Amino acid sequence: MFDKIKNLPKHPFIQQLRDVRSVGLMVFGVIVLLISWSGVKAIQTNYDLQKQISELQQQNQVGQLQNNNDKLRNQYLQTDQYLELAARRDFGKAAPGETVLIVPKNVALAHTIAIPKPATLNQADTQIHQPTYQKNFQAWIDFFLHRQNTGS
């Protein structure tokens, strides 16, 4: 047992660790790992900041579009055409020479035809008639797009 311990410093791996070149190479490797780790953290931080910037830019664009819509709506509300329509609807006014007929609601509804609602197909019904490969493809698309799979 003591012979094994005495011969340990003569082992080739231990001899290699005593060499200055090997120690220098290991120190260099540790420094490269530390610099790489620092770089990865900086890259992750930049990525997160870029995500925040793009989200804020999108919010800004949405706000600008809403402002443009409001400006257009305000311009429309100031037109004579809108004022005429509003006067007709809200106050029962008419243009000169026109006659206003007021029809009670129950009389107007008595002469209408009930419109049937369009038949809606369930997603499960459409999947039943699909071949297996189409169902599988649709399941993968739902998975990658993070959709909730209600069928199957």
C-alpha cells in the first residue's frame, strides 16, 4: 500500500500536471471558459433588451394606428353627411320635400322573415373525415403554434 503511495508521483498523469506547459494550458482553458461565460451572459442580456425594445416599438405603432383611426373618425364626424345621418336617426328629421314615416317596431318585425343561422361544422367533425396523415400533420402544426388541441 505504501509502495503505491510512493509511486504515485511517478505516475505519468501526475508528472504531466507538474509540467509548467500543462499548468499554463489549464489556466488558459479556465480563462477562456470564464470569458465565454461572461460573453454568453452579455448576449442573453442584449437579447432580452432587444425583445423589450421590439415590444415597445410594436405598442408604439399600435398607438399611432389608433390615433390615426381616431383622427379619421373625428374628420368623418365633422362632415355634413354624418350630421345629416345623425339628425335623421336621432331626431327623426328629414330633408326638405321628404316625408318621414314612423313604423312601430312590432309591425316592422311582423313582416320580416327569419334568417336561418348558417350551419357551423365542429372542428372534431372535420377531423373525423380527414385521413390519418392530415390529422397527424394538423396535430404537429397545433403543437408548434402552441394551440390548444380540443379534438381527438
